[in-house]
Amino acid sequence: MSVGTLYVYDEIINFLTSQPSVEEIVEFKLSSAGKLRIRQLVEKQRRGIIHESEQVELDEFIRVEGFLRKLKVRAQRRLNTLYM
């Protein structure tokens, strides 16, 4: 696992362990640095110059992003239930 992946994982883990509210979960976004790293990896992949370790990093991010999307959907459902 590369430093970039660890950074993105750390950012997400730090957020989740900060006991965020349901609203904060719905609103969570990666930092500018995290977004930049992902954009760089996607661009390298698009150009066909991505290294194997970078591809693993990108694949892992895509997996984690799927988890976050599911988490946000469930958090939004909970909010909708609370405010009905």
C-alpha cells in the first residue's frame, strides 16, 4: 500500500473515529489533497502510464469510495426519517 492510499485511508478513518453526526457523514468530502491524488491516478490510468502499485492504490480507493457512498445513502435515509 502506498503513501497516497494511507493518506486517504487515514483521512477517512480519522473522520469516522471522530464520532461524526449523521449530517456530517452525509456532507463528508475528501480534502483537496486527497482529491488531487485520485485525479492524478485517474489521469495516469487514462494515459496508460500508471504503475502497478498506483493501480492497486486506485482500485482500493474505488472500493473505499463505494463503502462511503453506501454509508452516505444510509445516513441520508436516517436523516429523512428523523425529519419526517
